[in-house]
Amino acid sequence: MTVIVWRDGILAADSMTSTGYGIRTGYSEKVRKIQGTLGQSVVAFSGRQAMLGAVIKWLDHPRIAPPAGDYTALVYLADRRLLLVEDGAYDVLDPSKPRAAGAGAEFAYGALAAGASATEAVRLTIENCVYCGGDVNAFDCKEWKKIT
């Protein structure tokens, strides 16, 4: 279970991993820069980790439908598009608007409404949502660099 947050060119997520039943199993990088046929992309992922590879493969071959499965991903593409990819479908989002996804989305949207940055919203969600935890992983999509 995860929280993913987008605001002002920053894509951030918590790092806790767990089973579908909420049992904590460790920590991982949930925000990753990848290189594919669409150029550089940054992916923040929530869901079964086995689906992450399928989403990355889809980004290499975007003419096919995204993989079906239980997951959510926010993807920032080099051409400055922000995609929401979920369960076999995707939508192009307005990158000027803050977004949150995952088990902690409600907490994150509250923090964003109060003016928090993407990384602050993830940190506050980690502190207040039992389904999120670990460190904040973040990527600056304007500078194309990891920031945490």
C-alpha cells in the first residue's frame, strides 16, 4: 500500500511495501527514472510489484493497452505529459494540478489543499496513515534528478 503525490514537477511516494493484507514486508524505491521508446520517463508505482515490470514494458510499446491488474502509476513523460495508468487503462492528466493516488491519497490531498509540497504531503501521509511508511522517495521532473 502506498501514497503517490505529484505537485509542481515533483513526483513523490513512500517506500513501505506490504502484502495485500497490510502486512509490512520491507521498503523499496517506488519512484524510478526509466529510459524507453518514449524517451526518459519517471514512474511512481502503487500495487503489486510484479506489475511494475509490465507497466515499464508497456511504456516501451505504448501502442498496446496497458497491462490489466491491481495497480496505479503516475508517469511523467519527457514530452511533459503526466499519465495516470490504472488497471489496464490510462488517462492524460493536467500536470499543473496536484494529484495523489494510493491508499494514502485522502491524507495527501488534505495536505496538498493546505499548501504542502509533494514531498511534504507524502511525509505527512506517512505520519498519519497506517498503510504508508518508510522514507519519502522523490524525483524532480524539471531537473531530471532524484531529490531524496
